[in-house]
Amino acid sequence: MEVVSGMQNEKVALFIIFGGSGDLARRKLYPSLFRLYQKGYLSRHFAVIGTARRPWENDYYRQIVVDSLNDIQATDEQIAEFAGHFYYQSHDVTNAAHYTVLKKLADTLDQKYQLQHNRIYYLAMSPNFFGTIAKHLKSEQILTTAGFNRLIIEKPFGHDYESAAELNQQIRASFEEDQIYRIDHYLGKEMVQNIAAIRFGNNIIESLWNNRYIDNIQITLSEALGVEERAGYYESAGAMRDMVQNHISQIATLLAMEPPVSFSARDIRHEKIKVLRSLHIDTPEEAQHNFVRGQYGPAVIDGQRLEGYREANNVASDSKTETYVAGKMEFENYRWAGVPFYVRTGKRLAKKETRVDIVYKQLPTNIFKAAQDDNKLGHNILTIFIEPTEGFSLRVNAKRLGQGFATRPVDLNFRHSAAATGNSPEAYERLLLDAMNGDSTNFTHWDELSQTWKFADVVEKVWSENTPTDFPNYASGSMGPKAADELLARDGRHWIFSAQPK
Ligand code: NAD
């Protein structure tokens, strides 16, 4: 494990977590803060206030924090020392008077731990409250004037362009854009960050990274699980809002952007925003043609019956919500004109896998054709594996062993060893440290969001006006609806990644 010695790496801040009793706080935030503590980024000068409505005592809250660290190896003393930095404040975010109490505790802890008035506000609760919290943080003067104030907010950021713009306006009344850290946890993933290294660190790759050499790009975020406990939220969101508008669009942006002038947050943002301006916003007719939606039905797998989406708790028995999307994105600029970015995501698919397949164009001719009649040269394919394994592979054609001259595809594979993957920080750990460092590279800017909402809104509108008549249209454990295959077949292409149905 990396241990940071000396004090220069120690971060100094007070965290105020709204929603401190919630699922996200327990599963992600506390373990991530603890890992940062183990690595020396947090040491003496930090404190955490957890707030939620329930009337808890500090000791009770600290036990919750301790329990959330079950999977992490550490001594009891280390854990107790860490948990000692946590304080609980019962707080209803809609009650202005509660902020006065919160401010008092924040000021006390600031003095006690010498936190230099640095504050990070983490909104780990329903987005309905984001605007209210931001407003009160300013009006009740919890925002400090001496140190830094940073607001970290979770997805979903709005339901469509209009609601996102309204939410943004509410937050901007209290925080400047550069104080706002909008989480897209995909941007914290090791291999998503590695896209920059692969592209901008390799001449052999970046030189060919354009429409002269690339035929199409495929982004797949395939999930094996169903909606599980998130059905309530999911029912009003669907796969387009839950995955495409944010995570998939962000991955596409990182793949499509121009090389930044430097690897600074400002320069990278500049390029991301620029390329998103070239994202083609479909007309309703195009959206109808370019996007496919699906919903999973029940299935029996290994003798076990899996319920269909419409049977899940909190889901309407005639739900129109899509649990699967496949579609085509296009960037209309010099580099990418004519290269479709095919994207897809879905729940209850055959396999959990997040990956990007870069499919290169065919050679002008196949000189080996004569050597053997059925000898075909396959496309070169660069695959970036994001989850569950991390790494990449390059498919090249090589000679098949033996007489004659037939070729065969060979995959040059690089996967992180299990040990290396174990060392790679969890996305939330990385993003929390970034926020403490004031580095917003891996967070989304409003200008990015506004563009991807405009893109998603057209599809949503077309879908809302045309009731799907074939839902459910794919079985649990399959690779999604047939129409998704036809989407590519129409262009003379096929999905590179496929998994055997369960
Ligand atoms: P949750 O329902 O488990 O927790 C919500 C928290 O808000 C609880 O602590 C609750 O006590 C508190 N709360 C509710 N109303 C309140 C009020 N009026 N005043 C004060 N506190 C109040 O939710 P969660 O799963 O932790 O999700 C939190 C946020 O993170 C949501 O925006 C969600 O979309 C997002 N998110 C969660 C996950 C995850 O893995 N859980 C992943 C991605 C995004």
C-alpha cells in the first residue's frame, strides 16, 4: 500500500456530509475517506460532520462508520482514531434554524482540528434538496470567507435540460462554477482515466485516432443485475437518463476530444466542452431511427426464476421505462465526421462488462485472398476493458501456423494483475482526493451537462410520444433486444462484444 509520509500531502478540511445515514455514505464515502486516512492524506487536520434527520448520538454514528469499514484491513486503534473525527448532527435540510446549529458545530470543529476554514459539502441525498441546501449554506453563513468552500453533488443532475438548468441556477446562486464538483463516478475509474494515457502517450495510437483509420467506436456498459432496490428512482429515470446522458456521454467525450494543451483541469475541460459542441443533436426523425430501447422480461436461469422489470417493487405493471438503450452518437468535426459511436447499456444482460471497442477500417485490399479462398482479414480492434477487469487488447492479423498462407486474428492482451487492481484506488477515493486538491478534471462542468441533456432530451421526447408496444422485449440474461443488432446491421456492422445468453 502506498503510504504518504510527511505533512505536505496531508489535506486539511471539514467535510459536511448531508445524508450521513444513507447508503452512499456507508458503502462508498466512509470507506473511501478511511483509505485516504490510511494513506496519510487525512491525518490530524480533518473532521467529518454527518447529518441526517434521525436523532443520533456521536457514539452511535461512529459505530455506523466503523461498521462500514468491515471489508478493510486495519487495526482497531487505527479505526477508532479515524472514527473519532466523526460528529453527528441531526438536521432537517429544509429547516433554516437547523443550519445555525450546524454552523456552531462546524466552527467548533474548525478550531479544534485547525481546519483553516476549508469546507467540503457532500450532498449524498435526494437531488430535490440540492437547491435548498446550497441556498441555506450561504444564507446561514456556513460558507467561510477565509478557506475554500467546495460542493460535491451526486447524480442525477436534473431530469432533462430544463430541470438541470434550473437546478444549476439554484446552486450557482451560492457557489461559483469552479467550487462545484459534479460527480460522475465513471470518471474516477482507473481505466477511464487511462484512456488519456493510451491516447496521448502513444504515437502509434494517437496518429491513427481519426476518421481516416477508424471505422466505428463501440461503448458498452452491460450490467448483469436488474434494478434491485433502485426501482423507485429508476422507474422515473430509465437507462437513457441513468447511464447514457452522463457516464456513456462522458466516456465518448474522452474518446473524441482533441489532445489538450496540457493535462490540467482547465485545458482538458476546454477540449471536452469543445468536442461536445460538435455532438450532433438528432432531429426527432433521426432519434427514432438512431435509438433502440428495451425492457427486460422474466427468465428461468439454472432453474431459478428471475422476475421481469414490471414485476419489481415500485414498478408499474405496464411500465414504459426502458432498462436498455442502444444508439448512435456522431461528432461533426474534422476528426470524426463519418465515424459512428455506437453506445449501449442495459440491465439483466448476459454478462457484466464495461468496455470500449475501437474498430479500425479494413485494408484497401486483401492480398492473401488468393492463398486460400475463405481467408478473411478481420478488422484491427483496440479494446479498452473498464470493468470488471481492467486493461486493453489489440487484435491484429497474423499468419496461421503451417503450410499455405492463411491468416488468423491474434489478441495482444494487457490486463492488470489482480494485485495491481487491488491497489488501484476506488473511484470515490480518487474523486474525494481530487476535490480536496481542488482538481476538477474528473468532474463534469455545466457546459458539458447542458449539451448532453439537449442530446438526450430529443430521444426522450420521441419516446414519450410513442408508446413502446413490444415491452418487455428482451429476456433476462440475453444480450438485449434484437433491434439493437439490427441498428448496426443496417450500417453493415455488428457489435464486437457479445456474451452467450445465460
Ligand atoms: P439514501 O436514501 O440511502 O440516503 C438519503 C439520506 O438523506 C439519508 O441519510 C436520509 O436520512 C437523508 N435525508 C432524507 N431527507 C432528509 C431531510 N429532509 N433532511 C435531512 N436529511 C434527509 O440515498 P443514497 O442511496 O445514499 O443516495 C444519495 C444520493 O446519491 C442520491 O442523489 C443518489 O441518486 C446518489 N447516488 C447514490 C448511489 C448509491 O450507490 N447509493 C450511487 C450513485 C448516486
